[in-house]
Amino acid sequence: MEKLSGLSHLFMTVFLYNFSTFMVIPAITDVTMSALCPGEDECSLAIYLTGIQQAIIGLGTLVMMPLIGNLSDTYGRKAMLTIPMSLTIIPLVILAYSRERYYFYAYYALKTLTAMVCEGSVHCIALAYIADNVPENRRASVFGILSGISSSAFVCGNLSTRFLSTPSTFQASASVAVIATIYMRIFLPDSIGDGGVSTGRNSKEAANVPLLDEHKGSTNNVRVFKTMPSFDDSISLLRSSLTFSQAAAVAFFSNLGEVGLHAGLMYYLKACFHFNKDQFADLMVIMGIAGTISQMLLMPMLAPVIGEEKLLSIGLFFSCAHGKAQGCISGLCSFGNVLSPLVFSPLTALFLSANAPFHFPGFGIACAGFAVMVAFVQSVMIRAVRPNSSSKVSSCDCEEP
């Protein structure tokens, strides 16, 4: 019962956090254009600055995500959730105060720095929290519920933006971010054991897991950067199973395409169809509703059709070195965050300008969509995995069928 209560508080925390971050997305394009290119609907400077910001954030999270995932195994999910949720508040407060050019530059700089820690880390730790507290045979459904809650927050956040002015949007976003952090600190129970290991394992079992084998001695004496997994650790994770490597490929190409779409779609719609905040919000509400339906309704329907064990394929690996596995996947997504804007932002700016080699304003968006299609094809090729019946889940001894 305590674990179920903890999950309900986790879901509320994720909802509030995502609500606050998603509700500014429809407004940020107009704010950026107004600060950098007042009165214009096409601005290459805005596209390039957005792409540079995403690349820097992706490079930072490429380093930070494995570290955060690993530290959450040692110091607890709740402690590590506090850091990104608190840092998220700072840039929002700046734009809540003013959206003039110099304030925008201050927001841009602080957002770039804080997002290196915040981007994706809350979702990463939330998945690890679920892996700590939910039995393996139920994780696929709970992962789907978490994604559905995130999609619901996306819908609610964008819907609220539709009826708020731009200043009120950022003020409300900053306020909800503060509420989310306070709620998490007060109500969310931690999922860390007395021995400094996640509740899914005891200290003796953790000692037998190679991916969790740190320097001998007390956990309290482990230094922060000693807990950062090496490149060899990540490679070992990827080589541990074909299924895990396929899941990593899906995460990479999906993130590559989605970031590319996010980087170019807003400016494409602004330049070609003169979209504003309200129209961006309408479009995102439609997208969010579709995502919510697919996650919360289709996932339970697919389980009896294609088999529960295939839906659990990725979840099985989340039960092995929870934080590190999440950090590895998030690190690959972060690499996609670095690569995507370096590729798609120049394409978007080029084909929206008068210097395009041929008339195809949405060429960059089409390329990003192709990357998402690669992820989809790879996802249907994932094979189910099953745990070795002679070993415990905590030993990560998983067999391919």
C-alpha cells in the first residue's frame, strides 16, 4: 500500500512538473522572435540560436544523465529529483518578470546551463523509481501510465496557455514549478534502502551486480564523480543483450527525429502560415490528446495481442542497475539532442530562406520524420526477453529467446 501511495505521489509530481514545462512551449517561439527579430515571421538568427542551445544542452545531458542516474542509485531518487526540479524554476522566473531582449538573453544563458541537468532527468529518475517499487510483470503497464500522465500534462499545459496571455503563461509556469517541487519534497517517499541501494535489491545482491560494483568501502565515502559510469560501462550495457541495444537504437532515432521536428516545426509554421501562440497551443493539444490515448488506452489493449513479455522487454532491463540503465538510454537520447539540431536547424533555416537550392520549405521536417520512421521500424523488430528462471532478477542474467 505504501508503494502504491508513493506511485500516486510520483505521478502527481511528474504531472505538475511537466505541466509547468510544457505550457511555455507554445509561447517561447513568439517570445524568441519578438526579442531577436521584432515584427518578422522568418528569422534565421532565432533558428540558429535555438539549434545551438539544443546542441549545447544535448552535449551537457550526454554527460549528466548517466551521472544523475548513477547518483540516484546511491543517494536516492527523491534527492536527485530535487535538483532538476529546483533548477527548472530559475529561467521561468526571468521570463515571468520580463521578455525584453536583455532578459531573453539572460533566460537563454540560464536555460542552456540548467537544462543540461534538467532535460530528461525527471523522467529518467521517475522510471527508475517505478522499477524500484513495481513488480516486473506490471512495469510495462505502469510505464504506459507514466507516459500517459506526461501526455495529459502536455495537453493541460498547452490548453491553459491557449487562454492565458504571454506574461501570465510564464508566471503560471513558474508558480506550478515551485508547487511541484514543494509537493515532491513533502509527499513523495524515497525508494532507497538503508544500505544505500535501491529498494529493489538488498546490499548483498547489489554486491553481485557488476554494473553496481563500486570501489570498496562505505557508500557514504563515495565521491560524486567516482560514481559516473565510464564509456566502457555504457558499452557493456549495450552489449549485454540484443534487445537492450535495439531499445537503445529506438530511443536514439526517435529522439533524433523528435528534436528535429521540435527545432524546425515551430519556425516553419511561423514563417509559412504565420502561426502565433494560440495556434501553436491548439496544434499541441491535438498532438497531446493523441499521445494520451495511445499510451493509456492502446498499451493495455496491445498486451494480450502481442504478448505481455514483449511489452516487458525494455522493462526487464530497467530492473537491472535501474539508474544506470536509465542513464545509458538517456545519454544516447542526449547524443541525439546534440546531433539533431546540428543537422536539422541549418536545413530548416536554409529551406525557409530565399537561398534554398529548391523549393521545399519543409525539407528539414521531412528528414526528421524519416528518422522517426527508422525508430518505428527498429521497434517492431525488438524481440522479447525472459529472465533466467534459475537466477534472480537482480543478477541481470537475462536470456534471449
